[in-house]
Amino acid sequence: MVIAGGGPAGCAAALTLCRHTDLSVMLVEQTGYGEDKVGETLSPAVLPLLDYLGVGEHFRQGNFAPSHAFTAAWGDEHVSTRDFLFTGRGHGWHLDRARFDAGLANAARSFGTQLVLGKRLKQVQKQDDGWRVDLSDDVQVQCRYLIDASGRSAWLGRAVGARTVQDDRLVGISAYFSSSDLPVESSSLVEAIPAGWWYSAPLPDGRMVAVLMTDADLLQASNADRSAFWNEAMAQAPNTRERLGLRTVSGDLQVWPAHSQQLEPSCGNGWVAAGDAAAAFDPLSSMGIGYALTTGIHAARLAASSITQKQDDSEQRQAYADDVRRHVNEYQNLKRSYYSVETRYSDQPFWARRQTATAA
Ligand SMILES: Cc1cc2nc3c(=O)[nH]c(=O)nc-3n(C[C@H](O)[C@H](O)[C@H](O)COP(=O)(O)OP(=O)(O)OC[C@H]3O[C@@H](n4cnc5c(N)ncnc54)[C@H](O)[C@@H]3O)c2cc1C
């Protein structure tokens, strides 16, 4: 079995397979987990999944910062707070995402996964009894089953003929702010502005991350360069500006794809997609990591039963694909309801697009 991508979805699939089957598993991750990665708020609902994967205790000892509340200036200029205490699930966490992902991959290795770092899948070819996979550096591998956990690129799914259906053009422009004498606040803050919205969150190492969410075409169409666009948007976000205070930006601004997207189909004969590769959501939903872990587990179960039962698995595949579509439908309703709350900027393209979708 070859898994493309060592994010939460790929690691969850590898952990499930190695802990519950005798199949041999290779997890291929193109990076070495050395770079910052966005997506740093973990909902309290995710802990039972980490426990199921056998890494809950390791995670609790990982010195990630607790997140007790979620704050937002959304719909009007006042900041309102939702305390995780009232969800009945305990607190959430602010992650160092690269360290979180690397921890999952190392746990998978300790359970028997062959972890290949710094190489990427370049080509796949169907054969009678499985697949031939070409990795970078002229490495070739034969396997019976493939799991696509390559994130929004859905590289593998597209390589075997599936197509991505994109719902919007959302991107995130991130910057890291160095620590200062200011105390680190324990909550994430979301703040709506005419061209999109901001989120900012403390990181376990004392830095803060601030991300401007907007549409790719709005960023391109503005005559300003990326930093001028960022500064103009920051000038419209008093609450975000205030919490960043005197901190200074460390490093460059980075742009991340954040569009909503679905892979069609999400699985086929001898392959299945999990996480963002199967369905990717607006970060406003906070569904990403939890969904990646859940679908990683389900994809592993589908892969294992397809290989071990050696019989027609079309019913299981249908059930998996239906489940992905059901989640996407539920998510689309949620997304419409979130964006319909903010009516101050309804004449602005970013909001009009999402609110027209609401009316439809
Ligand atoms: C701006 C932003 C903020 C977000 N904030 C949050 C948040 O606060 N909370 C939350 O839960 N979610 C958040 N998300 C979403 C979350 O980060 C993703 O849903 C989650 O990372 C999906 O996990 P994954 O394993 O499916 O994909 P990824 O984490 O994207 O992992 C895919 C991996 O595949 C590797 N890869 C790709 N192609 C290849 C190849 N050909 N060969 C080998 N390796 C390959 C990549 O290097 C990558 O490591 C955010 C996303 C964005 C863009």
C-alpha cells in the first residue's frame, strides 16, 4: 500500500493500517516537516480520534498551547466570545502544525509504517495486480492499493482520472509575528472586513500567526502588491491590529490555497482519497484536521477490506463516496449560514458572491 502525503489524513490512514492489519504500508511525504504550515487550531472534538489512533497520550504530552475560547467580530464590530467550556468537550489547542504532522508521521513509523520523506509521487500506472508508482529520484515501487492524502492538490486522484470541482477562490495570506513582551492571548480571533476576513492565533512557541482570507482574483486584481493589499486590509481590522500590537512580522507573506473543493469520484478501483484531497473546506468551518483524520481512518478501512476480501468492493466504494458527498452537502449549508450573518459588506464582491449563493 502506498499513501501519498504525510499530513493528518495520510498519517491517520497509515496508523489505522499498521495498528489493525498486517498490510505493509509506505507513507510518502514530499517535505521533511521543516517549514511552517497553516491550520493551527485544533478543535476539542479531535481528541477521541487521536486516542483511537493510539497517539492521544503522546499528543497530550506534546506541549501544544490550550485554546479556551474562540472570539469573533463577525456581523458587527463587537468581539464576542464562545468558550469551549460550554461545548462539554474540554478545551482545544493551538498547534505548531509542522510539529503536529511530524509527530503523527513518527508515530506511524513506530507502528511499522515505512516513512519516506523528501520524495514525491511523480507518476502512477495501473497494472494487472495493482500499481507501479514512480517517486522522485528515480525510485519505483509496486503496490496493490493507493491512498491519496496529498491535500488540496488531490495529485493522485487527478493522476488516476478523477476531477476536482472547486466552489470558490479563497486563499489565505499568512504572516508570523515574533514574540514580544506582550502576553500571548489564549484565543483565536476572527474578524470580518470588506475584502474577506482575518484570523489570528497564538502559537505554542510564543509567536502569533495572522492570516488574511480573501479571493485569489481580488488579490490579483488589486493594483497594489501583496504587502500593500495586506496593510490596507489590516487597517480595516481594528481588533486584529490591536492584538498584534507592537509585534513585528518575521519572514515573508505566504499565500495558501483555501478554496472549497470536492474530488469526483473520491475513490475508484484500487484507490481512495482522504482529507482535503477528497473534500476541502473553508477554514472558517474549522473542519479540516478532524475531517482529515476521520476520512484517513475510513479510507484505510476501505483499502484493507478491498485487499483482504479479494472480492468486488463496489458497494463499500459507493458507501464511501456517498459519505463524502453527504459531508460536502452538510458543509455547504453551514458555509452559507456563516457567511449570511455578516451583512455590513454585502455590496463587496467577496461577500456578495457568498451571499448570492445564500439566496440561491
Ligand atoms: C489558511 C488555512 C487555515 C486553516 N486553519 C485550520 C484550522 O485552524 N483548523 C483545522 O482543523 N483546519 C484548518 N485548515 C485546514 C487544514 O489545514 C487541512 O484541512 C488539513 O491540513 C488537511 O489535512 P490533509 O492531510 O488532508 O492534507 P495536508 O495537510 O495538506 O497534507 C497533504 C500532504 O501531502 C503532501 N504531498 C502533496 N503532494 C504530494 C506528492 N505528490 N507526493 C508526496 N507528498 C505530497 C504535502 O506536502 C502535504 O504534507 C486550514 C487551512 C488553511 C489553508
